[in-house]
Amino acid sequence: MAKKAPVTEQGILDDVVSYLAEDRQIIYEDANFWVYRYGAFWLLPEADFRRAVMSRFPTLPFTIIRSVVERARTQLTPSMGARFFTPKPVVVFTDCTIEVSAEGLRARSHSPEDRARFRFTFPCPFEIPTEFGPVPPEKLEWREGAETGPEGGYARLLATLGEGNAAFEEFGGAVVLGLATKFKKALYLVGPKDAGKSQIGIFLRTLLSPPALDANRWIACVPPADMADKFRPADLASAILNLVDDKDRDVILTGAAKTAIAGGEFTASRKWGHPFTFRPRAGWLIIANEPPRTDDPALQERFLVVECKATYEKPVHDFGELVAITEARYAAGRLLMGAVRLLRDGYTVTESMREAAEDARIQSDANAMYLQETSEPALAAGLTLEELYSRYQLWAPLNGFSVCNKATFRQRLNALGHVAKKTHDGIRRYSLRFKKSLTPGN
């Protein structure tokens, strides 16, 4: 039986807002109509609101529905100066709510404010007395059935990451808590084909999007190159994870991607909707065969680069999905333990990760890669700027880089530690020479 509609259009509007606030975790206050999705505010698309009115009151005449939508358009449009909300480090399980801090995990009973938090569809994997003080990771006790052995699928899956598995757990914990942008780091998995990189992404996507949750609202897929698009950045407004699997093409990074990774303000819009301003909360997980291409050193610093290597024979097609389903409680517990480490000490960056980041920097920096491939140190002053730049103009297009102007080229050489010095002939030269293998006649 259809619900009887209120007498006035304002009554219908208020009823629908209350219905959405209860059913879809929407905050309605100060004449602003926001969808609250894990710390990010997202303006409800007009089409979704119209469908909600028709679902709530299916017998309403179309003219009344149109009038209610018009009233919502004027009353529920947020101002550009609306405040942004930073969530507390909280994750919800079916039996309790877990508060995460640098001291450990604390369990408490559910409260109404937890409706807008990310929630797992299974009980907490740890034995933590409710309302007890924070329990550090080393003192946590697994519940029966939640723990898995060292030969379990989760351990085999993360072995692909080598020494980067601790950083992955910390990143995953930050994503679950909605704090990934607070640490201004993205996780970049790089390695050869069939190294198991995609299974890591499938595992995290499956763990965060069980059938009970709306995966399209929590997980986005916005490549860095699409951040300049008018509509695509809006997908990040409601997401906690931006999963970019670009194995078959180069990942070209932009300044907009740097802003999104750090949680900076964005103004975006959805089709047939009003522009709105938001701060992304999504953690970026990028999977690629090659290092990122960018000439911005500051953007390189945003990445935790983990080199993946094949360490197992995939027993089934989607091993990551199988692990996320069969060992979900154990995996969730490991991510929460990683979140505690992250809040306490920051990301765990190993020597192999530093080396991978340096290799990625050289391969993505056109000037550094050019010098590495074509030149070598000279004991005496050698090449002039004109000689280096003329060969660079030929080298860059052949290797997929755009050619910068001579002034920028000189600045980047200086940034790499190569400074021209005036020699006895009055010409400024760099202490570099072309490799003999590239010199005609050799």
C-alpha cells in the first residue's frame, strides 16, 4: 500500500529528506542537502532525488513531483563555503564498533552516528571487551575461526609485494578508516606482466564491496589522466578507494591527481546536476606495468612504490577474490593492525621500496633518464648546454616524452646536480660526455 502523501509540497520534501537520511546516510542541516559518505560530502543528483520521491509516493501526480523537485533545487543546494567533515578513525562490524588510535583498538557498542561509517558484514575478528581501553596490536587475541595460518591464502597473496606488504596493510587500514588523504600518499604497484599485481587490487576491491554494500559508491576508478574531465572527478566524492588498473598503458600523472591524493578541494559536477565542492577521501591504488610518467618531483613524492614479483602459481582465476571472501575476517584484522602502525609511526618504507621509488623517478623523469642513457661523467669539463639539448630534442620523442624548452632543460639539469662551469675558453660546460657507444665512429 502506497504511503499517503503529506498535504503540502514542503511536507513531501521534508518527508523524503527524512527517509533518505535514515535509509542512505544523508545529513540535512543548515539548508544544505548532503550525502555523507565516509568523510566526503556529495550533492545528491537531482535524478536520484526524483526517483526517491516517486518511490516514496508512487501515486503522486507528475506535476506535484516536478514542483517538489524544483523546491528541493532551491532549498537543498549547498553553498560553496560549506564546512568539510573529517571522520574519526572508526570502522563498524556487525557486533561492535572499533575505534582505532595510535595506542590500539577499542571496542564499543553501536551508536546512531555509525550509520555513515564504513561497515564490514561480519563480526569483529578480535576478542576485545566492550568499552575497554585501547588494546595494542601485540596484545590482540584472534577469535576462533578468524585467524589463518602462515600458509593461508592471504599470506601467499601478499608475498607478491615482498617487503611492501606492511605498507599495503597500512594503506588498506587508512582506506577503511577514510584517512588515506591525511597521509598524502598513494600506493603504486609496479612490476612485469603476470606478477600478481591485479590480484592485490581485486582482493581489496572485493573486501571493501561485499554484496550488502553499494560498491559503486565506495570504490571509484578515475585514472590520473581523467582528472581534467568535467565530470569524472565527481566519482571520488563518495569513494574511499580509487582503484586504477592501467597495466596496458602508461600512467600519466597530473597536478590534479596530486591534489586529489592529498585531499585538496575540488569543484566538480555530475551530469544534469549542480557543481559542488568537496575534499576527496579516497586512497589511490595504482597498478601498472611501468613506472608513472611525470616531470613533477613533488608528485613523485606522493607515491609509495612497491615492486611486485610473481611468487605463486595462481590456483584459480581470481585468487584475490577468493582470499577476500574466504579470509575476510583475518584480512580485516590485519588491515586494522596496519592502521594502528600507521597512526603511530607513519608508513613503513623499506630499502627495497626506496630503490623502487628511485628507479621510478629516473624512468619517469625525462631528463634523468636521458642523461642515464646517453651520457657519463667526464673528468674535465665536456659538453655544452647546446650539445646536450640538441641530442635531447631527438631522444625525447623517440622515448615517449614531450620536449621541454631549453630554459626548462637547464633548470632540470641543475636540479639533478649538473651545473655548467666556465672553462678556459670562456664557454660554460658540464662535466659530462656522451657515451662512446653513442659517438659516431665507435
